[in-house]
Amino acid sequence: MRVPITGATRLAAVIGSPVRHSLSPALHNAAFEAGGLDWRFVALEVAPGGGADAVAAMRTLGIGGFAVTMPHKSDVAAAIDEIDPAAAALDSVNTVVLRNDGSTFGASTDGAGFVDWVEACGVEVVGRRVVVLGAGGAGRAIVDSLGRAGAGDIAIVNRTDAAAVAAASLAEAARVGSLDDLGAADLLVNATSVGMGSDDSPVDRRFLRPDLTVADIVYHPRETRLQREDADAGAATIDGLGMLVHQAVRQQQLWTGIRPDPAVLRTAAERELAARS
Ligand code: ATR
């Protein structure tokens, strides 16, 4: 049920640049509506360098929650009152809550959302050997959260020394790895952008086998070449849309105190992506 907009309606927003392509309004508004919550969600274009001003404006305007995307995640981490351990480790905030006392709290929900999704797919993380391809924003968040969730070994593979920086500063179980680590791995995570909008795969199919689960964070196309080839090899695959959905579930719970139904967000994301294709 969509609650009518009144003087009591709360506002949440994603700040970023560029932000007009964001799926967040579709996901969050669908969940607000399904839950009968008196909230609305919009996208606000905030120019690079404007993250701290946006947090100040949030306080002035009483905006209940921010989702934060590129290029503001680090600036916002420095501009708020308190941040959660993942956000502190990553120096990156993707969620801001304006508390009733006017103070701000920031979190990083990307990595935790990824782990939520993997576990929702029936894949255990505790004690598992994981290879993470990529050490950018998403890869770092995933490594951090896999460590917090108890992964036994996290081999980070990247074409630059970003892998070494991530291994040294994030999870204790993390180390620099290579594709050779795939031989003993339980889970392969593609956290690079390889395969986004293309039919490329970051891994040759000869590395894929039935007992290697693949999680790809890419969700455009909906089934990537990596997922397709892993399914052909007889393995379980985990798609990228679930990470987007589950990190948004955590955001909304932080803003409203109520955990929305992930299925509602997923349906909204699928509908929005289908409308764009
Ligand atoms: P995001 O926030 O989505 O993680 P990002 O921070 O730009 O985006 O990170 C993209 C990741 O994909 C990086 O690990 C990047 O590797 P580099 O650090 O070496 O740039 C990786 N990546 C992008 N294109 C790649 C390619 N063609 N081959 C291998 N890795 C690639």
C-alpha cells in the first residue's frame, strides 16, 4: 500500500555523481510501498567534493537516510559522527542514518549484503577457501565481510598491487593469491567489472569445476559468461543482483528499523532492468 505523501512523510536519498542511472529509487520505493511505510526515496546528484556538504544538508533538512555512491563514499566517512567497523576498515560509507538526536551514523552494507546473499543461496562461508578477483571498492568490501563472517582463506587476485594493499589492511584470513588458488577453492567471487555489458569472463573455463561455486557481482547481463560457463561445468552459481538487493535491505533496516522483504526489492530491480533493456 502506498501511503500518501503528507507533512509527516520521511525522505531518504542516494547521493552520487552520476546518479541518474541508479536502481536504488526503484528498490527502496518498492519496499517502502510494500511495507506501508511513510517514506519516499529519491536520487540527488551531488557534484564531486560535495559529500560533506550533503551530510550537513541532511542534518538541516532532516533527511532520514542517505545511500552514498561514487565518488562520495570516503568523503562521507570523514564527515559523520560515528561509523561501523566495516566502514572504518574500508574508509567508505554507503549508508548514512540521521538519528533522532541529530547525530549521523554511517555503515558499509555492500560486503555484508554480499555475504547475506551467499548464505541465502545456501552456501556456507565459515571456514571456506575463497578466491576474490578484484580489489576495487566492491572487492575490498567483500574481502572485509568474508573475513568477519569467518572465511578460512581469502586469496585476492588483482592485476595491480591493490591486492597487496587489501590483504595487508583488511581480513586476517586475506592474502595475495593467484588463479592457481582456484584448485583448492570452494568459492570464486568475481568482484571485477569484467563481464559487465560484455561477453568476457575473468577466468578461463578450464579452471571451473562442479564443486567450485561462483558468485559474480556483475548483474548486467543478468547471466554473465562466467556464470554460464560455471553452470555448464555443473557448478552452483550466485548472481550479482542479490548483492545489490541485500545491501539495500540492510540500508533500509538501518533507516527505518524494519527489515524489508528481499523478494520485493528483487522483483523491483528485475522490473527496472527489464524496462531498460
Ligand atoms: P567497484 O567499485 O565496482 O569495485 P572499481 O573500484 O573501479 O569498481 O574496481 C574495479 C575492479 O575491477 C578493480 O579490481 C580492477 O582492477 P585494477 O585495480 O587492476 O584496475 C578490476 N578490473 C577492471 N577491469 C579489469 C580487467 N580488464 N581485467 C582485470 N581486472 C579488471
